[in-house]
Amino acid sequence: MERDAVDRLREKVARLQTQVLRLKNKVARQQGKLAEKDKRIAELERQLEQLSKTGSNPSPVRVLPPFVKLNVARRRRSRRGRATGHVAALRAMPRIDRHEQVPLPKDRFSCSICPECRCPLTRLRRHKRIVEDLIPSAVEAICYHTASGYCSRCRRRLESRANQQPPAANVPHGQLGLNALATAAILRVRHRLPFRQISQLLLEMPGLRLSPAAIVKQIKRLSRWLDGKYQQLIERMRNSPHVHVDETGWRIDGKNAWLWAFTDPTFTLYHVDGSRGSKVPTKLLGRKFNGTVICDFYKGYGKAPGVKQRCLVHLMHDVKHTAQQWRSFADTPLARRLMRWCRDALLLKKQWDHLPDAQYDLEASRLQHRLDRLIKMHHENGHAQRLHKRLRCHRDELTRFLWERDLSGTNNAAERAIRPAVILRKITGGNRSLDGARAWAKLASLVRTADQQGLGVYEATKKLIIDYWATRGR
């Protein structure tokens, strides 16, 4: 027993000696920095003394406000474009709609002459110059002459309606047609234009006079029409094997809210809510969701249904930023080994199709053992203890992607899905009402999903509207 106690004391003394040596090195570095500062101060005092002797005033030092970021050093960039020898990436040859003859000027003998000096031209050639241009758009007002009759069985009046005619409404002015509705929705959702700019654009290009408030009303109207398609997206998400999830702040009439993004390669779902709690993903994913949720380390995802895969890029960013702020953490073994482990894990997943199965399984098992060794390490630094606790709590949620082919180890898909919304938030500052925010979320979900599936955003939006009119718009 005494020998064990002596051994423990010796180990403790050794740790303390190591800590003292580390502190001595830190003190030596700080003394070196102080010496450099003293040298710089002496140099500045000498320059100030010389300026005072010559009678010239030193130029004031410009102090930047705290919100201004410092300039980043220019990096060496690679040559743009494809490598030498690759086939050029050109626009596809367009379909010719009309041909126009452009002859040379002729003299009285019908001979081609120079337009500058009127000299006869020889060695004549013919050329084809293809030009693509836009046709100036115009507003087309259509008057549909319909008929109606009363049905005694349905007990309501039914009115005839054309395929591209919106549901009849008794308004003192004309209704917006299919193309106008789809264009306004895409300009708002896809191109993130404010309502006033959409109104100006429609007035200046096709000549459609429409107030910003009318566009807001039509956007909300569209969202009500397409609510069924939005619910189908929710059902598709609940049947997905894995879903990327992320959230960001939102503003509704000057009050804080949250925008949630759920995505996989085939769909994207946006949802605006006043809560950031776990009840939001639980409600949208459903309690019976048995897929994998790829997310960051926010605690709200812990109670969400399904198994989790935590984002390794978020973990690497946390390690990097903590090391930049705290030199004591940067000197710990955990900072270096954890960054190296994350890089090796992501690199191994990229080699899924190139390594034999046995070799891949062996490398993945080795990575798991390395992670276990990191978890068993003892740390004195407070930031290292915080990250160590995270590793211990989420051990199985860090390596699940190594064993599933289509599962990603990063949450980049959700980050990319939420980036357009962040840009819209910077442009418009958010929404004025909860109904407007939810209308935008529904339309943005359908538009981005159509874009992911390669359906063509404009035609897909028109088809969604026509489908609703054909089934429920009567």
C-alpha cells in the first residue's frame, strides 16, 4: 500500500513538474513579447522626439471601429478555367427562329461595293452570325367569357373555367394570370428581391402595374394553394433515410424567430417558428422517424427522433477557433490529435469506392480506436475538458458515417440550403408577419425542391399552380 501511495505521489510530482516547465516556457515567451514591445515603444519615442525637434506634427493614427474587419492578405489563386487540353465549355447552339439577310451595298451595276469608299469588292464570302436576344415582353389581358349554373345535388353554383384561368373572383380589376403569379413568386423566392423592386421590375419590363402590397397578397394566396404540396414534402422527409438539419435566426415584425432547414439530395423543407427547441424537429420529423439526422452539436437535436450523425466540420471549427483564442489550449495534445482525427475520418470516407472492403473496415476500426484513446486521455485545461466531454457524450454519433455509404460526416448540405435564406434576411431584414414568413417558407421549399430535381423552376411553379386549379380551384 505504501509503495502504491509513493508511486501516485511520484506521478503527481511529475505532472506538477511538467506543468511548472510549461508555465516557465509561457513566462519566457511573454517576456520576449514584452521586450519586443519595449523596443517598439523606444523606437516610437525616438521618432516622436525627432518630429518635435523638426516642428512637424505626426499624422494621427486611424482607429477602425470594432465592426470593421481587417483586410485579408492576398492569396495566390490558381488559373481560372479548365486545364489545357480540355474541350471548351460553350453554350449550346440555339434553334434558329428566323433568318435575316444582310447584303452589302451595291452600285448601279448591282456590284457589291465598300460602304466607306464605294470601291468594288472582290473575293466575296458568305457568313452566318447567330445572335440570341430577348423579345420585349408585354402585358396580355384576356377576357374569359364563362357560364355558370346551379347544381341541386352539390347545392352550389358552378362556373366554367379554362385550364390557365385562375379561380373566379369578384374583384373590381383584373386578376393575375398564371405567368404573372409564377414570375412574382420566383423573383421573390428564388432571386430574393424585395417587393418594391419586384413591382418596379414588372412595371418597367412587361408594363404590368402592380403594387407591393398586391404582390404580398398573391404570395400568401399561392402558399395557401400549394399547402398540400408542402405537406407532401413533410411526408417525403419523414420517409427519408437521412436528413440534414440546421437552423438560423429570423426576424418577424422586429421580433426574433427561427428558420429551420431540412434537406437531402431530393428535397428541401423550410419552416419558420418562434421556438428553437427540440419540439420543432420532433414535430416535423414525426416521432416515428427512424432515419439518421445529420446536425451540429446544438443540444436541441438531442431529443429529436432518429439516430444522429454530428458534423465533424463544426467540431474542427470549434477546435480551431478555441486554439486561436487560447494559446494554452493550442498547446494541449487534444487540439492537435482531434483535428488530425477529423481530417483522417473525412478523407477515409472519400476513399469508400477505391479501397477494398477489408482494408476500409480495418481503417475505420482504427479510427474508432483512436477516438477511444482520445476519450480516455486526462486533461487539465478547461477548454480541453469541454471538448473531451463532447467526445464522450457523442462518441457513437461521430463515427456512424464511416459505416454507411450514403451518410455524410458533415452538415454542409444544410448549410448550403440555408445560405439563400440568410442572404434574403440581409436584403429584406425578415418578414412583417408570421403569415408572410410561412408563405415564403412554403414557396421556397417547393422552388428549391424543383431545382434539386432538375424540373425547371419556372415551369415547375406553373405546373404546381395548374394542378391545384384543376383539382381544388373550382
